[in-house]
Amino acid sequence: MPRMLDVSDEVRAEIGDEEADRLLAGETAPGSYDCTSCRTPGDSEQERTSTVLFIGDETAVLAFAHAGCLPSQVVQVTEEQLRGAVKSITGDTVDLEPDKVVPEQAVLGVTSGLVLIGGELHPALVVEPTAPIARPGTTGRGDDFLPLLIEQGFMPLSELSAVPPVLHGWSVLLAVGRLHAVLQPGSNGGQPVAWWQAHQPLQVTEGWRAAANKHQQVLMFAAPVGSIGRQPREDLLRDALDKAAANGQLVGAALPLAGT
């Protein structure tokens, strides 16, 4: 049965037309898989699935992701990082172990949703990396994702009972109803730079955009890898946020809205 696979032109260029066609025909693609981004199960027969090609110095590994988590793309990695691959390119499940991915290669998964705080709906972005984030210049396997954000001004949250403070200098770029980037202050007071940028502008719901325009700000919550996961509904996302906050694994801030 043909799979609901997305194979980008850059992935096709690397694996060749023959292998790409075999994937699309369902000959070599998996049915079920673990998403290489959010690490929850997916099914290429039932939902759109992206092919993500990790290329090392000598070998390459093809992984699969929910299309809503990652677009089909080529990711350059070191040979050492590929040691976490559990099967070859023709295997049923190809993935990377989180602790094998060096910090520079971690992908930030971003989910949009409406969060109810104080009886009012607020537009929110939830950020969770696909691997532990180490402090730049270190070689350890610790996860410094939240401490690094706290140093930037994000507040640790033990519960979602109030809107977190505004973090000036940061902003969320929304243009023509699509989410483009999260911007942070540039060095030495220069132009803002992208802290996170969408590979392709992400569509947000009309309700989310209306709430963003009403409040002129977006709440950003961040949690370490494995603490939120890919939640299909906003109520489940809220439950995951509450649990992360109770476990001391959530930081947040209100970011001014840039664009409309």
C-alpha cells in the first residue's frame, strides 16, 4: 500500500530517484515508526510522514517524522552521532537515540495552542528540543536547556495560574497568518536574530491568531526533551504543561507580537 510520505527534493537528490520511488510506493517505507522529532508513534499509512535523512561522514540514515513536527529535509551530522541508528536505511524503524545527538544538532519542536489562564484564552507556543541541550563549549551530556533560557530572562513556572512576565527584546514573528520565527535580541544591541525559525511558515488557527492580535503577545513555554511530547489536542497539551510545571520542568515568558 502506498505510504503518505513526503520526500523533499533535497532528500531525493541524496537517495536517488529509484529509492525515493520505492519509498513512496510503500516498498521500503515503514508502516509504524517513532517520530524522530517528538518520539511518539506514527503511521505512514494513516498520516502524512516526512522523510528526514541524517548524513554522516561515511554513512546515511533515513528517519521518519510526523509531517506536523518536521518537514522532509537533509540533516548533516557526525559519524559518531549515527551510532544511535537502530537499523539501516531499508529498516522498518530508523531513529536516533536522544543521547547520541550532540547539542548543535538538536531540533526545537514547536507546538502552537490556546492556553486558558485566569479565565481567558492566550496564544501559546510550546518548545521542546529533540535532544538534551548542553551549554556551548561543554562536552558533557547534561541538559542545560532550561538554565540557559532562565539566564535569558525566562521564568521558572511551578503552575500555570498567571500569565508570565513580558520578556522585552524577544518577540514572535507572525506574518500573513503564519508563524515564521521566535526572535531574540541581537548582540551588542543590534537587530533581533532568529532564536527559532520555521523551515516553512507554520499555519496557525484563526482562534490563535485572533488571540495573538488581541493580546499583542504570545506566551512561550519551554520544557526539556521528553517532558511534553506531541499532544493531538489542546486539553492534552495543557495537561502536559501542568505536569511539567509541577515537576519543575517548565519555564515561560510573554513575548511581544511582531507582525499580524
